[in-house]
Amino acid sequence: MSAQTPVVETLDREDDFAALADQWDGLVEAMPRPSPFLLHGWLRAWWRHERGGARPEVHVVRRGDRLVGALPLVLSTRAGVRRTEFLGGMHSALGDVLLAADADAEVGRRLVARALESPTDVLDLFGLPHESRLAAVSDLRLRLVERVEAPVLDMPEGWEAAYRAKTVSKKRNQHKRRRRQLSELGNLEVQVARTWEELEPALEDAFRLHRLRWEGRPDASDFGTAQGRRFHRAAIEALSARGVPRLVMLRLDGRAIAFHYYLALAGAMYVHRLAFDPELSRFSPGLVNTLDALQAASDEGLTRVEFLGADERYKVELSDRMEPLFQGLVAVTPVRGRAAVSVRLGAIRARRRLKRSELVRRAWFEGLAPARRALQAARRRDEARRRRAATASLATRAPIPAAARPSGPRPATNASVSCSTSANRLL
């Protein structure tokens, strides 16, 4: 067999996936619309902390020792239906087939063919761009349904020029007034965390602000869960070695009152999460901090902003256009697969219709708030009891003799969590 003959492999062990670190990110950067949520450090953190009982299957193509293609997937069973999703789940915005810059379509076809050999009823892939490689290289009967509008802003001449082009003087004066009102309350400063030493404490402030912002409100993200916090700590630490994550903090007398968490890759800013202290909501600290983050991104040379998420008002005002992300559905088996696709399509479309209803939105955000606050408080009490019980158990456990202690690193553990994304509102 020639060293240049493409060889397809399927990896389902974390150690084997870890060995791809040196070559993996080059495939991500070769994407037409690169996704930081497919970077090796991000996916490995998700593998460790978020996959639950799902089984990863990372399909790769090599030419000799060179990695030329990959399709990172995960298999799970829900309600009796075997599903194949992107590794990363709902954290897989802009997910797609990964190909080297000089790889041909045949590499992509072989990856898709290998994925279809797995025991699955449906491919259920969140985050596909409209012109995805997956659709281009395969003969799949791919059903696409729009999930999020994903606004985009180009700022080739910098943020200041884009800001003036997107806003009228009245709006800019309003933004200045909000910043002035905040500064009248104390010393207002902006900090941009880039290194892990800076990011680690800033991330804890971000978790606190997220909890305050979403107290009693529907939060489908994992940013407020114990497992989600472990995942984001691990992902940010891993990506910080590549200089990808940013946390822009707005502080008042040293106290964080807003954060904007974005990822920088291939000349673009990818907005991931933001929140603010609701006690100061009348001064719009989230919006003020977003403007700071856009300026910070421009200052480091980023010329494209991927807002991702829904078409919230502030995004629409600041963006050039929508480049939606889709759910890609393929029925693999004729009965269960087709039924699963039909049900999934119906659920997604119904959810989008309900989200457009102001009455439903008000009831969801406000009418159920007391019950959600009570449930969140009960969960926190339960989590605190488990921590106290674990601490007490460790305190009473007999010490292990030195000779009996195992040597070497401890094996990694996996934790389960329901993972999805949710756009935070600024105002």
C-alpha cells in the first residue's frame, strides 16, 4: 500500500483523540467558515466533561502520517432512537466535515460513508452552515431546518468605522450617556483577560454574573451547572495555550458588573456568552461591555464578528446580514429514522413559532419565574448537601497506607449534563 493512499480510521478512545492535537487544528483553520467549537482543546474538554453516556466516534482520514480529513461525531440513544450528532452537541456551532486545504471531495465522501456504517437511525447535526461541506461532498438526503439566525458583521476598516456606519448620532450619544451614568457610580474600568492566569479568576466572576442574570429565568445553557463550569474551565484553559479565548470584564470599583466571553480565530470574533448584574440593568452594562468587546476585538486585528445565536435587537442593529445555522437531519433507517426526522422537524418548527409569540415569551420568562427560582434554590441546596456529605465521608475515611497507594496519574472521569446554548439578552 502506498504511503499516500488515504486510510480511514475510527477513534473512540480519548487517548487516541488526544494524539491528534498537533494536526487537528490545522483542519479547523482550513474551513471556509472556521469554528472555534471544533478546535481540539474544546472538543477534548467536551469529551471529558459533557458527553455523559454517549459514545464518541471520531472518523479520520490519513495520508501516511498526515491527517487530511476528520468528522467528529458522538452516538447516543434517546427514546429508543439511535442518534448521531456532532461531538460537542449543542456546542457545535458551524460544525461540518473537516478537510485539509489540498484534500479532495473523495476524502469527505469516505468520512460520511464511514459514519453511516455505525448503528444509527438518524443523523441529527446542529450548527451546519448553509453551504456546508457535508452537503457538498455527499449524496445524503439532508433535510435542513434553520435553528438560529447568526448575525454577522464585517469591519475591515475597524470597529470605530463600523460603529459609525451602523448607528446614528442619537444612538451613539445614548451609549455614551449609559457609560457616563455607570462611571458616576464609581471607578469604571475595562479589563481584557487573555492568558490563563488572567482568564481563570475572570471566569469565576463570569459564572457569578451569569447566575445573577439568569436567576428565575429560563436558562438552557450549561454555563450555570456544576458540570458546565468544569467544562468551560477545562476548555478555556486548553484554548488559552493557542491564544483563542477572551473575557472582557466591565468592573465598577473592582467588582465585575458585566462580562463578554468570545473566541478569536482566523481573524474573526465568535461571541459565545455574556451577562451583567441585573441590579444595574437600567444603565445597560451588558450593552456597554459588548461595545468594549467589539473595540477590543478590532484592536487585536479581528475584522469579522460572528454574533451567532438569535437575531436579538442589539445584534441586528450592529450586524450586516444573517448567515443562519441549521439543523441537518438524515433518516438512516427507513422506519425509526424517518419517524425521528419527522418528529424532530415538527418540534423545531413549533418551537420557532412559539418563540415569535410575545404572549408565550412573556409567560415563559415572567409567569414561570417564581417556580424556576424555587427549583433553582432547591437544586443549590441539594448540591450543597452532596458536597457536605462528600466532605464528611472523606474526613471519616481511614487513611490509605503509603505502600498501598497507586502510582501514576488518576484516570479521567466523565460527567453528564444536558448541553445547549442560549443567547443572553443585553437590555
